[in-house]
Amino acid sequence: MTDPTRPDFPGSQSAEPAAPDLWGGATPAGVPSHANASGTPGWEREVLEKLVLSTLKEQRSARRWRNFMRLAWLLVIITIAVILFSKEAGTASKTTPHTAVVDIKGEIASGNEASAEFVVAAMRSAFEDSGAQAVVLLINSPGGSPVQAGIINDEIVRLKAKHKKPVYAVVEETCASAAYYIAAAADEIFVDKASIVGSIGVLMDGFGFTGTMEKLGVERRLLTAGENKGFLDPFSPQTEHQREYAQQMLNQIHQQFISVVKTGRGDRLKEAPDTFSGLFWTGQQAVEMGLADKLGNLDYVAREVVKAEEVVDYTRKDNVAERLVKRFGAAMGAGAAKSLQSSALQLR
């Protein structure tokens, strides 16, 4: 006879179907669904809680980092704005009588602080200021690009004629080559007795490695369209025609330099056989040769010559904001270049 109290009896109240497991299995009959094999209740809930808490923690961390970056960029923008505003306020017209100074220091080259772009901009500001009684070019440079020097020289002549203000060159340690090209346009040149002045010449330098390459067994493979396209290539032999052509160019630029010096110095120049040979002299010798006028420094010129002891610096320089912008632009450019490179590699 069938016992209705047996667990396998269909109508028995103690019969309990197997509960499905969250991981795809089934919990054995008689074991609660919220217990694992070890008998610990609520383990699924604990796992879910940990996952949720971990996700929330990561989201909070990401949100804090985004807020920090936004604050950092806001501070950078505010700093740039303050610096630019301070710069504009500092370069406002100064109407009281003063001596305007423009520095020409270091190599005269495009992109440097002694570039034509910076020097010309500073000179224009100085000439246009009604309080500037004269403009002093404070020079300490070994030279540089004849093109940059020529641009500055021409602008000095133009601004003097337009504004009717005198221009004085004051030499510190060195005023050589392209720097003297600029100084020659000044009304007077003041030097220290130990300054280095002159070097009125032009050069084009390079190296030749053809003999060395032959000894090492290295073959130079240079393909050109045009017989002179490899002109001055250090790994190719130089022909006599190329050497003569380069020398003609140097001679022409040298004559331009000489003409500028003669025009600027006029009758004060005591020309000697080696005046335009590329030699340089002390400041004391330069005065004797007529390459300079007197001994004196910036304070002396402002006090005794210009008669305006207050000195105002008009030198154009990169400020902090401009350097940040340039670095940011360079970083963006580098990032773009890397992106393009990555794209190109993927297309191969």
C-alpha cells in the first residue's frame, strides 16, 4: 500500500523541487536557494554588492579626475589671461620723457629673440611712444643671418626718417658680423674699451667626408634631378664650378655689407686694408678706426647723450603665456603626427 507521507509521493507536502542556481546549475532539493555549497547563506548578494560598490568607486574616481583636469585647465586659462592683461598694461604708452631700450642679444636668426620680427616690433613701439626721446639698441651678439640683419637695418633707417628720433647703439661684450651690420645704421655707436667689434665679412661653412667614406668602404648613393641639386652635399666631391659659384654669392653679400657700413659711418670711417677683411678689434681700436664713436655704456648714453635718465625696456620677448601656448601647440602637433603615423601604419 502506498504511503502518502513518503517524499516521493506526488501529493506529499514535503516534496520540494530543485531550485535553479544562478550559475546555471540546480540547488539540490532540501537546500535553500540562498546558500552555497559550503552552507554560507547570501553569497550571491555579497558578490553583487561588491561589484556594485567597486563600480561606484571607479565612477567616483573618474569623476574626481575629470573635475581636477577641468580645474587645472581653468587655472591655466586664467593665468594666461592675467599675464596677457599685465603685458598690455605694462606696454601702455609712457608719456614722460625717457630713453627707450631694445635688446639685441644672442644669435640674430629667425625664431630667436634677436630675430627681425621681435626687434622690429620693439623698435616700432619705442619710436611711436611720445615719451621716448631716443632709441638705444643694446647689443651683445656674435652675429647671425645677413637677411635678418638687413631687415632690421632697413627698418632703423625708415623709422628714423619717419619719427625724427635719434638711434644709438650701445655695445656690451660683442658686436660682430650681422650685429655690426645692424649697429651701422645707428647715429652713434658706443662701446666699452674691451668690447669686440667688427668681423665685417661673410662665411659659408660645411664638411667633406668623401675621403673618409672611401676608406671605410661606404658608397654615397645620391639621386638628383639637376646637376647642381646636390650642391654642397658633404658626402659628394665639390667641383670647381660649384666652389666658384658659392664664392661669387659670398662676395656679393660681402659687398652689400660693406656698402651698409660705408653708408652708415660715412666720413667717420677710417678705412684700412683690413677693415673689411673679417677681422675684429677691441672697442678702443674700433673708436680709433671709426667703426665706433665713443666709449660709454647705457647709463652714460641715457644720462649724458639723450638727457633722459629714466630707461624703459621695449624688448619683445616670449612671455609665460606665449611659451605655454607654443608648448601646447607643439604637443598637439606631435599628437596629430603620431595619429597620422598610426593611421598610415594601419593602412599598409
